[in-house]
Amino acid sequence: MIPTPEAPAPRSAAAPAAAARGGAGSFHTLWNELAPIGRHADSGGYRRYAWTGADADCRAWFRAQAESRGLTYEVDRNGNQWAWLGDPLAGDAVVTGSHLDSVPDGGAFDGPLGVVSSFAALDELRSRGAAFSRPLAITNFGDEEGARFGLACVGSRLAAGQLTKEKAYELRDGDGVSLPEAMERAGYDPETIGADPERLARIGAFVELHVEQGRALDLSGDRVGIASAIWPHGRWRFDFHGEANHAGTTRLVDRRDPMLTYAATVLAARQEAALAGAVATFGKISVEPNGVNAIPSLVRGWLDSRAADQATLDTVVTAVEKAAREHADRDGIDLAVVRESFTPVVEFEHALRDELNRILGGSVPVLGTGAGHDAGILSAAVPTAMLFVRNPTGVSHSPREFAAEDDCVAGVLALADVLEGLACR
Ligand code: GLV
Ligand code: MN
Ligand code: MN
């Protein structure tokens, strides 16, 4: 069941309560409403994985925010949520938003800050009495982190035609549940997924606000920045096949232990990344049979690697694979390496980036990032820009991720200024 657009709301329909609060008050309320959803009691981190119950609760929250503001709510063919002020079909829309899903034990800000700030910025604009000359939409893109099915930005990749329906149907979670099964269980029709050029053609500009995932703004003393570029990045799966055997009785010389080869590969990844000025991380592994007293038969490790340019990234990944193969030969291990995803470098459109800087007074710092975003995927199809909000520790993808409320409100006001400058001309 794909929900169809509901009756369009009048363009000027303001939700009086929300608009009366303005951006700051609205942010506070929205943030506190969303905060408990999907938070794990022990870790304090978020487990909002695509098409699970926590995701459904986040989606229900989004829909309620849209409807309480008199916005036209719809879900697109790929399960992304949209809330429209003005005619969704008019074209040249200004769109803002982010994602509500999380990495395992993720922080509160990565994604939700952009969605909450979008609703708060709309409330701010309504409290200013802004008159819109272009349609405005707020979005929640599905499955940005790829925590469940391994591929990041599934909702935006499908929409932009960078992931085919066939490939999407092959995605499986750790329990063997396929993406279409998961969508169906969550009440969405997976038959319709695929490229959505007509929808993307309605967008004149997409602006994603996001918590910074580094300390550049903290070091420069700025609350808000503008994105310049996203590093090319990808995920590679390394399967080390050895031989299961008894941990107590198998002589060291007789072992074919894939854990050893995996460990040597982790060290090689660190070394190659350091040499190249890149980053490389093995953050997820699975071990079979996973017994404390058994030599493993299989160690599967996922490499995430990123660099400022494509050539450097290629150098790092090639060197890590070479080191892994050399160790595998020595250890009697069979190795298979599969690239599971890849995102080329993204250079955000200069004209829109300059326009944002002009709207915000001309002296906003412009910074690159090693983190992936839906904005990066969409940038191939529509003019796209990003705003970053200061993160005083730089920590992200962790329960310790943090941004001060004053800085978040500065982000809301900056986003409101940008939306006003773009959509109220
Ligand atoms: C998403 O946050 C990523 O950069 O992996
Ligand atoms: Mn993230
Ligand atoms: Mn994010």
C-alpha cells in the first residue's frame, strides 16, 4: 500500500500554535517529542533501522508534523516521505530535509537534526509572515545509513536511479530478510520502487541541514557552515575462508585460521590509510561458527574507506586488498573481496552554495566532509547544498554525538533565512 497524496492544503495554512512559537520554541518542542523514539535504554544510542518499528514510529511522527501544519503529506514510490506547502506538481520547488534512521547506537543528531530543523524553519517563516513564491517541501529520505541492508542512501539512490529495483531486491539484512519483504511487512509496496525522475524534476533546489561530523566549526568558532564537497567513499566486503577446528587440540602449524588474516588486514588498512592521508575502517565483522573454543571457518569483515580524491581512495583500497591476499596465501586462507557500494566525489553546485553564503551574510565557512548524505546522491540530479551545525566534540555515529541547543537554533534560523531567500523572492 503506497499512501497517495492527500487533498492539498491551502498554501497559507499556518498551524497557529507551531507558527506562534517561531523557530526556537518550535525546535525545542519538536526535538523533545522525537528524542525518545528508538533510543536504547542501556547504550543511550538510537536503533532506528529501516522498516522496523522504531522507523515506523519516526515516520508516524513525521506525518503528524506535516498534517498538524496543514501540509500535503505523501510517500513516494520508494518510501520517502514528503510534506508540501504549495502545489507539489508546480515545479521549481525548494526542498529541505534529511533522514530519521540511524546507525547501530547512533547519536540523536545525525539526520533528525535536519528534519526537525526543517519543520522549525517553516514555523519560523510563518511567524515572520513569509509569503512563498515557490512550493516548499520537507522530506525524510528512507534508509540513509544502510545499517540494516548494508547499502547507504537507499531511498535517494533509488529515486535518483543510482540503485535499480533488481539490485535493491537482492539486499538482505543480517537475518536474511530481503528489502522488499521488509518494506511489505512495514506496509509499503516494494513493487513500485525505482527511478523517480518526474519527482526529482519538480525540485529546483534541495538544501539538507546536518550536524557537522568533525570539529571544523568548533575550531573556527562558527555555529553554522556550508558544505563544499563530499569525499568519495565505499564499502568492501572481505570474506576470509579458513577451516573450523578445535581450539585446544589443533597445533598452531596445522591451522588455517582466517581471524589471523583478518587481523593482519585491519593493520594494513590502518597503515595504508595513514600513508595516503585517507581513512579506512573495519567496523563490522561476522564470524562463523563464532564459538569461543573453535577456530573460525569464516571471518567476514567490511571495509569502509574514504579519501579526498578518487586516485587516493583507489590506492588505499588496492593496497589493502594486496596485503590481504599476501597474508591469505601465507595463512592458507581463501579470500573473496566484493565492492558492495561506492559513491564518487560530490562537489556541491557552486552557484547555489554562493547563493546560500550571500543570503547568510557572505562570511559563512565552507567545508568538505568525509560523511555521505542524501544531498550527495541527489546532487547528480538537482541543484543541491548543505548547511552544517557545529558539533563541539566532532563525535558522530555514537551516543555521545552532541550539538548545543543554541547552535541548533542558529541552524534553524540560518535554514529559515535560506528558505526565505530561495522560496520567497
Ligand atoms: C553516513 O553517515 C556515512 O557517511 O556513512
Ligand atoms: Mn550518518
Ligand atoms: Mn546523516
